[in-house]
Amino acid sequence: MPFILISTQIRLENGPTTVGDELSDPAVMTYLGARKTTMLGNNFSEYHVDDPPRLVLDKLEKVGFRLVSMTGVGQTLVWCLHKEME
């Protein structure tokens, strides 16, 4: 999967960081040390890590992902990364 979104709440900028959804590449999620969780009331799962976003971005860069964009949505920070297909 060539795109990945990561996000965090502004008040939680030191972690945890949401690093993917239930369809995310399992190999990348394992590399990040992410755990898959489902919040009560949601019908979907997300992957989370305890690391702050900066460390997650550093790890993803090491495996070939590049930052495409970053934005704030309400109290949430969101980064979009892309990896060229091999």
C-alpha cells in the first residue's frame, strides 16, 4: 500500500499516534510496533503506537515513505505519506 495516514490529537502530541486502519499493510504495522484496536461503538479498527508522531515519521522515512502533506483538522494533526512502488 503506497499511502499511509498518521494522526494524533493536539493534546496528545507525545503519543499515542494512530498509524493506520484495518486495511493497512501488516508488515509496516509490525515494523512500527502498532497494535490493532477497535473503540467501543466503532465498526472499524485502527492501529496505534505509543510513540509520538515525530518518531513514527522518522521510522517511516527509513523504509522509504515521504511526507506528502500535513494538516490540522479541529484538534487532530494528520500527516499523509507515500512510498514509491518497487
